[in-house]
Amino acid sequence: MVGLSESIKDSLRGAAALRSQNATLHAIICIYATYFLVDTNKVIL
């Protein structure tokens, strides 16, 4: 779970650094995709 938090923080940091709508949208998509993968893994396990 530490890696998950770090990847989300990195996405948010990248969005904040660029301060553009595309970067923010990209960060949100990354977070949703990560949660989707985690949920999928829970179902598989």
C-alpha cells in the first residue's frame, strides 16, 4: 500500500507542477485506474 500512496502522490505532484487541466485530468485518471486495478485484484484473490 505504500507504493500505491507514493504513485498517487507523484501523480498529484506532477499535476501541481504543470498546473494545467490536462495534467490534473491525467492524475485523476491514474488514480481511478489504480483503484480499479486494486479492486480487480481483490476480486481475483
